[in-house]
Amino acid sequence: MSQQSGPAIARVFLTAEEVAEALQIGRTRVFTLLAAREITSVKIGNLRRIPVDAVHEYAMRLVQLEREAS
């Protein structure tokens, strides 16, 4: 018997580990990018979270820089 759940909720924030996995980089590199403010993050209580849009914006900046360099 299959249990019906409500509609899927789109993720708004990611952990550093999830960002590392999405960008296929190390967790330490994510924290370096956060410290350099290359990726925007917010503090929720004691937790540091990265907006999904910030990850997409960072990736698009990298692509743009690559295009400009060619």
C-alpha cells in the first residue's frame, strides 16, 4: 500500500555539504568560497545555509568568466 504525501517542497537553502556535492567540489572549498563571499549564505540560528539561487548564480559567474577568457 502506497502512502500519499503532499506535493514536493522545493529546496530553498542547502548545507555546505549539499553545495559541495552539487558543484562537485570539496566541503572545505565551499567554506573558502563562503569566507571570500563568492557564494552568499545566511545564518539561521547557529546554522549556515546557502540559498539555492546563490549556487546557480555562482555557477553562472564561472561560466561567464570562462567565456570571457576564451
